[in-house]
Amino acid sequence: MPQTVSLGRQPAGQVVTVHVSDTTFTIELKEGPRTVQRTTDIAIP
């Protein structure tokens, strides 16, 4: 099952850049980067 990450209302409608590692997602936002732990081990193509 894919992982869903909620970013709140402020980035709604914005295009964001996501950096993916084996254990985390780092989302580049206007307010600064936000790092979230991955909860799945599904390969990302």
C-alpha cells in the first residue's frame, strides 16, 4: 500500500520536490524542507 503524507493547507496547489531515500521522504516547501519517515518498503520507480 502506498504511503500518504499530509502537508496541511499551506502547500495546497503548489508543486513540490520530493527527495526519496531508503528510510525518508524530504519534501521541499516554501517554508523549508520537511522530512518524513517512510512507513513502507515498496520500491519507487
